[in-house]
Amino acid sequence: MTQKGFTIPEPIGKALSMLPAFPGSLMFVVALNIALQKRIPEDVRQSLSGKRLRISVTDAKIAFDFTWKNDAFVADWGNGTPDLTIGASAHDFLLLAQRKEDPDTLFFSRRLSMEGDTELGLMVKNTLDAIDVSVFDMARSVPAKLLDELKARLKFPR
């Protein structure tokens, strides 16, 4: 299968796959909550409640496991089968986040996979499609800005 753009080199993916999964999931949900928590409609929150989700970055050989509990995404230890797994390369996830590629196009070209509860997957896709693109602005994602926002959320003194 040919992919556009970059892929994580195999040796790096192999090394990343040896790292413990939970710290990565924890960092992922912090970023996810910063970007999305306030933008998820109430009906979607109720549907997500208690659902186990996994984002699998196929070329990096890493996965982020999380659930929606108490109005926030929470890191999961990855024990058991998730209700929904969405998989793609790091590059394709970046294209999706930047809205430079459509999820349907990636899915039908077999560059994006979805396993498990397809109704849940469709709801997640439609919810993300409805969110303003500026949420995914990479300039907001620079570490200093993320740390400032995290400090404000956790009410740490500056």
C-alpha cells in the first residue's frame, strides 16, 4: 500500500512500541481535553460516557487508550477490548487534524481504519466534522501555549 507523505521509520516505530502505553495516553487526553472538551455537545457526551476508545498510530506502533468520564477524556490502561479503534499513520492523522484530508477519502482508500462499534465511530466522525477548524490550529499546539493552558486548567500559579 502506498501512502502519501512521510511515515515513521520502522526502527523508530519498533522503539516506540516498547514504551509503556499509559503515559502516552495520559498526555494524549490532556491535549484532547484542551482541544475538544468544551466543544462536545451534551448528547455526544452522554453517548461517549463509559465508552473505551483507542487511537492507533500504525506506523509509530503506538496506541492511545481513553474513555469519557465525568465530562472529560480520561486515560485508560488499555486492558481489554476498546469499543472503537481508529487507526491511521501519523501523517494521515495530521492531515485529518488540519482538515487537509477527508476521513471518508482516507477510509475508502484504506488509509484509515475503524474497528468495533461503527455507530460510535460515525458519531465521533460527525462530531469532529462539526467542530470549528481553528481548534486544530498547530500554532496553538506549541508546548509553551499548551503548558500555559494546562496550568490555567489545573489552577497552578504562574
